[in-house]
Amino acid sequence: MTSIDGGAPLEKLPIVILISGRGSNMLAIAERAASGALPVEVRAVISDKAEAAGLASAAALNIPTRSLSPREFADRASYDQALAALLESFQPQLVVLAGFMRILSPGFIATFADRILNIHPSLLPLYRGLHTHRRALEARDSLHGCSVHFVTEELDGGPLVIQAQVKVRPDDSESSLSARVQQQEHSIYSQAIDWFARGRLQLREQRAWLDDRPLEAPVIHAASD
Ligand code: GAR
């Protein structure tokens, strides 16, 4: 239990974070949780890759870690079933996809219906899928960014919650642009999780609701430079 601003004690929401790589979003969330800034308890960090660097970072924060390799399973459905069972053993009320680079099957999504969030490195619906920074540069976009959305069966297509815009600079490379987008990812993902943990954000009737109103459009963090 934690008390915010001396107000009523708030239960911490149990979450599990899924990663495939570096885990910078996972770390940003876990560090905010550890400091009490985010009212969640990170019950576990799970990866589809045993070598994911984020697993060691999570372990260093004393968060239980697991890896489950798809190579040990015959097909996507059986992997996703095992992944869902592993997740359920931690009883999360929210599943946080943070650079988890696998498409989840309908069965998995149904198991955690209405309580899976994802972060995607583009201003959705632009640039679903991979290589979003390269595609934004190739298209000479002046504005790029990132999005948090609820996960539904449509790939990178679930209801949007919040987006941060990032101005593209004339001399940007894929890596310089991605670094600035990632900074914004850490901030908007924590914001969305905070809303969810406080019961302010839900997925209802296939739409994102914030403070009891359906979002007609995502909350936008405008680019500042
Ligand atoms: C993040 O940029 C996230 O938006 C992206 O993977 C990166 C993971 O970085 N996710 C996707 O592309 C999902 N479609 P991280 O491991 O440092 O958090």
C-alpha cells in the first residue's frame, strides 16, 4: 500500500512486463514503481529471449525474471498458451508489452482481455510493424513519435491512449531519432500505466476510456522543440 499526497492509501496494481531486448521501457517503469512514483508492483519480467539484456537489469532490481523460448514449442498457439499460463502464475491485473517483438494470438489476448497495453514507436496509425524510424525519415515526415495503445487482435491497431510527438531534425539518423522517441516512450508509458493503476483508464466497448469518457482521439504530448 502507498499513500499519494497524504490521501487515501492506494493498492499497488500487480503487473507483469514482457520484453524481447534491452528493456529500457521496462526499466523506466520498474524504477518509477520502486521509487513509489507509480502505484504498481512489477511481479515479473518475462522474455521470449533468454539473452535479452533487460532480464539482467530486472534481476538487478530484485524483480523475478523468466524466459520462455518459442523454439521449445511446436506452434504459436502452444507457445502462447504456455506464456499465458506463466503470466497467470503471477496474477497480473495488467500485462505490459515493452518491446515484446512477437505477435500474440487471439487466445492469449482473450485470456487478458482489456488489460494488455503496448508501446509502439510511431504516431499510429502511421507505420505499424517494424523499422518505424527509418520509414518516417524516408517519408521526410516533420513529426514522428510514439503511441501507447490497448492490445486487440489487430496488430498495432488497438484503441490509442496517449501519443508523444517528436520533431524530426534535418540531420537526424535512425538512431538519433529513435533515442529522442524512446525518451518520450518512457514518459507516456508510465503515464498510461499510472492512469490504469488508478482506475482512470479502461478498455470498454473496444474503446479507450479516460476518466469515464471515451477518448475520441489519444491524449497528445505535443513536441516541444
Ligand atoms: C521500443 O522502442 C518500443 O517502442 C518498440 O521496441 C522498443 C523496445 O525498446 N516496440 C515495438 O516496436 C513494438 N511493435 P526497449 O527494450 O529499450 O524498451
